[in-house]
Amino acid sequence: MRTGTSRPVGFACGAALGFLADLVAADPRRGHPVAAFGRAAQAVERRLWADHRGRGALHTAVCAGGAVAAATLLARAVHRSRKTDIALTAAATWAVLGGTSLGREARAIGGALAAGDLEVARERLPHLCGRDPRSLDAQQIARAVVESVAENTSDAVVGALVWGAFAGVPGLVGFRAVNTLDAMVGHKSPRYRRFGWASARLDDVVGWPGARLTAALAIVAGPDPRRASRVARRDAARHPSPNAGPVEAAFAGALGVRLGGTLAYGGRVEHRPVLGAEFRPVATADIERAVRLSRRVSLLALGVAVAGRWAVSRACRVGRFEAGSMTGRKRG
């Protein structure tokens, strides 16, 4: 594949280095590439915004398409040099992964709750999710954190690795671009109900494989795979999101806690079905359990991505060989 890292060993080394860099350095407070993309997307939005789905689709195409095009050009420019190829893959992997920052923020909120400092926990919650924290008690904040850790394990780690395995650096960058656009405009506020429709639908599509892999790995990595599998199969479709449903249901079953229920988003109240209704409510200590499960899932996803990249590369080589053989037979 010429759109990304063509050698499985190169992708494995680059992805592992980028994963390690995220563990060590996480996301810098300033100068992060995703933040730069967000500023560029805002500038495009100022030019294109209208209360119309077509304008929103154009915004998505310009921003996500531009990011993928730039990543493709970079990948093609360095694909002949193994060291540079690995370095680019490592840099892209580090830039798009957010697992360490996710865990740190979740633990910070958990620490505030454990210390009885509800106001600090409320102040930090918007850094992790879009919930309105003003009316939430400690148990509701803990539940919001566990749900966010579950969903963002897919969005911030596994989904990106899946697309990296399939399409190399352009896949990594493209997934993060789409996911970032969805976070920016893909919600149902009056301004973005129509304009953000395309970003939200595209995010559902590109997030589909990563969400299923995240759910499967959470089942495997949890303490009771049979219980987690049962809850995931039963409750996944009850969630309004096609991708958050499998992930949150799998985490509910793996952790043995009750997720879902009434949520508040920017003045809107949603009454969602309960996932894992037979289990106990989330406690503060479950935040640490969720973070540890997320870390195990992320490590397993890295291994699956490396194996998947090898399979994709092999399939491409076989396809080129068969195409060449058919051409030779026709000439003969």
C-alpha cells in the first residue's frame, strides 16, 4: 500500500514507539498537532458555516480530506527510507493517541472525589466529557468518568490504531481528524444540528470497527469474560450511539457496574437505557478499575493493529502477484 507505511515491521516499530511516547509524554498543553488541526477547522468553519447539511458536508470534506491528503503526501515522500518511515509513523501515532491523558484526567477526578472535594471534581469533568457537572453528585460524576473512559478508549486509542493498521499514517491522521470534527461540530445544539450532521455520521462510520474491537478486547481483558460478553450482547443496542453502546456495555459487564441512565448535556436532559441493570452503581474506586481496564485494552489493541497491518500488507502482495501472473498469462 503506497498510502502509508508499506512494511509491517516499519509500522510495528513506529506504532510501538508512538504508543510508548504517549505513555511517557502524553499530550503537551501547547503545540499539539490535534489542537492545531482544531484551530484550522474553526477557521474553515467561519468561512463555510450555514445552517445547512451541505455546508457541513463541505466543511468535513475540506478539513478531513485535507488532513488525509497531507498525511498521504508525507507518507509517500518518506516510504523509501525505513528510518524516516518509522519516525513518521511514530510521530503520527503519538499525535493521535490520547490514552495516557485520558487516564490522568480520570484519575485526577477520582482523586478529588476520594478526597471529598466535589467542586474540584465538577470543575475537571468538562475536560473529560461534555456533561453538565453543576447538578451532579459524587456517584453521578464517577459514572460519567467511567463511561467517558470506556468510550474514549475506542475514540482516543483503539479506533486510531485500527485505521493505522489498514491505511498507515493517512489512516491514523484521518481517523483523528474525523473524530476531532465530531467533537467540535457533531452535536445536536441549535448551531450544529444541521451543519454537524455530516461529521457525526462520518464519525459513526469510521468509529464502527474500533468500537467493536474495543468491546471485544474489554471482554477478553476483564475479570469475567463470560459476564462481560453476556451484558455486551444484551445491552449494546440499547444505547443511542451505535459505537458507544458496545463499548460501554462491555465495560459495564467487565467491571460489574451499572452505566447509563439520566444525563445532562448543556441544558439538555437525556434519559438513556441502563446498561448492566443487575449490577451495583458506580463507585469512586471503579474509576481506577476502568482506567486499568482501558490500559489493558489499549495494549492488546496495539498487538492486534500490528498483526492486522501484517495481514493487510500480505494481502496486497498476494494481490499484486496474482495480478502480475494474470497479465503474464495474457501476454503469453
